Amino acid sequence: MTGLLAALSIAAVLAGSAVAATTTNPGAKQLPGIWTTTVTGKKPAALNGDWAIQILPNGDYTTVKRAGNSAKLMVRGEAYLVGSRGIIFKNETGPAACTGKQAAGRYSFVVIGKTLTFVRVKDLCVGRRTVLGSVFTRAK
């Protein structure tokens, strides 16, 4: 990953979101921030590349993909914590948003140091499950 995606032309795209109040869920303290990953060898090929997700303390998230030397906003949505290690992604908008029967995706997650891994519980959206199926590294 080039200079953590120049951590980021992506950070510049993500910086526009406001930070809201935190929740009491213990997992919530580990998730807020900017996380980056690189997807390779997947189909459809449009999913391959450098990605970043910013998760705010209130659960709002933004996902961007690197496009040359800049970043393109792909999805905005809401994430709801379930228990201490579960998360549901939904209410998405943007060019890569998952809608209809694919609107919600449920995952478990583990944060170890600067690494975030999502494990799919149920998600019909190929794009979201492909990107979230990669290991993320904390960029900020």
C-alpha cells in the first residue's frame, strides 16, 4: 500500500464527517478510526484495489476506494453494534451501496493491536463481503 494510501488522500475524503457521542459497548471503543486494506484477486475485478473505511464513534461509516492519486467515495452507512463483538452494516447510500435484500450485512469483528478483521455471519452483498473479508490496518 503506497504510503498507507498516502493515508491519505483517503483521509481527506473521509474527514468531512462529524464525530458524535460514543456508545457504551466495549467493542465501540476499538472500532472508531480509519482502517485500510488492499483487495487482490477477487471477482468482480472492480473490487480489487486499495480501500479505507472510517468508522465514527456513533456508528456512521464511510468507505472509499483509491482511484489513481485520489479517493472515490463508494458508500456511506450506519453500523450497529450487537453484543461486544458483533456489527450490522446497513442504511447505505453511494455508488456501491447494498440495497434491497442485500441492504444489511452482519459480521463479528476482532481488533488485535492495529489490525481489524471482520468475519461474515450473514451478508448477501458481494461487494461489502469481499471488501470486509480482507484484513484492515489502522491508519488513524
